[in-house]
Amino acid sequence: MDKLRGAMDFCIRHQTVLGYSTVSLLTAASECIFSSVVFRCPCNSGNMLYGSVFLIVPAFILLLLGYMVNTRTWRLLTGSCPLQKRCCSSPRETCTRYCVVLVPMTARALVAPLTWIAVALPRASFYECAASGNSLIQNLMCKDKEQECHKLLVKIPCDEKLSKNVSSGEFLSLQAQSQLIGWFLIASVMTVALISTCIIRCYSPVSYLQLKFWKIYSKKEWELFETKAKEHAARLAEININCFFEATDPAPFQTPSNEDWQKISSLYNFNSREQYYSMIHKYVNTNRGNSIRFGEGDQNPPVLGFVDEASAGESGF
């Protein structure tokens, strides 16, 4: 039992890393299945299109899926442009606001697409097929050779022995090119990720331990919110059902207004002069959001992006 509790605690403490690792492993497994079971290079003039589609289109679909399952996407968009709502900020401010939020969202959504490409390139199947049909690569590899070389080049994905006959000493084979590009991509992504994380942490407005406390608070607040929301919804539903069947008028029942929901659903803005850990925390400490202090705060440090993603365990649908 102690070992099980320890394993659960480990998973909770490292849920973000484990989540990304799971996504990466599933993506890598999917790529292996596609390349070995589904992918069949036509070995003709359609090589370029066929190979490029298998390399790029699944990555693009995974990128869109990354946006779709990100809670912050729907928190940003839901109710942001109703027809009766007058915009109180300039288009430039709105655009800047969206860009600040979209950059970290895009970085997270890119995990699966980059994993797909990073796994596909060292395996070389997709690249070899696409490159063999590319006119530029054909001209480089078949330089000073007969036209027959171009015809043999598109057949390489279907016959590995042809690679030795076509490749010249000045150029690497298509598989070697793909593997080099793949490892260069992996190294580049890891370097950018490390540098970005260091910069984000360096410019964090809070200390390391306060950040850990903040994450714990956000998780607990969401758990309590879910529990309370279910209880509140159950009581309201019970009152309405009883009134319907008993033909009586409902007793007064306090529930948040549309304006209240809008206030706590807006994206979090950090204010160095006030200590608020969430929009609910800010709401209850600024006279139900009626104080001028509720609108204060214009910083969106990426390190605090988790505040709007406390419910990241659920998709935004």
C-alpha cells in the first residue's frame, strides 16, 4: 500500500512531464505503425507528394489536436466576441493579448507534431520517398549522369540496392540525409526548449517555492470548485424538479450571475502589487469583482500559464 501511495505521489508531482512523455510515446508508436503498415511509397512521379503528405499532414493534425485539447484555448475564446458585447479595448491591445496567450499554447501544442517529425526522419521512410521525387535533389544526385538516373532514383524507396548505383560520392544517400536532418531537428528542439525554460524561469515574478505553492493551490481550488459546482447544480436541479411536479413556486436560491461567471472565467493577469492566486481569489477579494482593483494587472508571465490551466486534465469541449 505504501508503494502504491508513493507511486501516486510521484505521478502527481511529475504529471506534466509524464503527460508530455505519454504524448510523445503514443506519437512515436503511431508513426511506427503508419510507416510499417500503412505507408507504401508509389515509386513513381508521385513520390514527392505522397511522402510529404505522410510527413507533414499528420504533424499538422496533431498540432490542431494540441490546440483543441488545451483548456486555455477555449477559456480564451468562449464568450470573447458575442454580438451584443462592445469591445472596450483597441484592436492592437486585443491582438497583443491574444498573441501573448497563443505563444505558450503553441509551444505546448507543438510537442506531438515535432515528435512525429523527429521520429519519422531517422526512420527515413517518408523523407526518402519524398526526396526521391524532388526535382532539385534529382538534379544534384544525378549530376553528369544519364537520364536513366532520374528514373532509377524514384525507385530507390522500393529497392535499397539501387541507392548504391545512383548515389554519387559527393552526396549522402537519401536515408543518411533524412537521419542527419532528424538528429539535427531533435538537438535544435531540445536546445530551444532548454533555453526557453531557463529564460521563462529567470523572468518569473515569484520564487521557486512560491511557484510550487501556487501550483498546489490551483489544483486544490479546481478540485473544490468542481465538488461545489456539482453540489450547487444538484440542489438547483432538485428545487426545479420538485417545483415542477408539486406545482409550486421556487424558493429564492442564490446562484452566480452571468457577469460573475464572466469575471472568474477571464484569463489571469498578474499584478505585482496584489497577491491573488486565481481569478476566483481576485474576485472574492475585490468586492465580487466590483472594485477597480479587479481590472488591475497587465502582466502575463509564461511561468504562470498554469493558472488558467488548473483544469488541464479535461479538454475544453
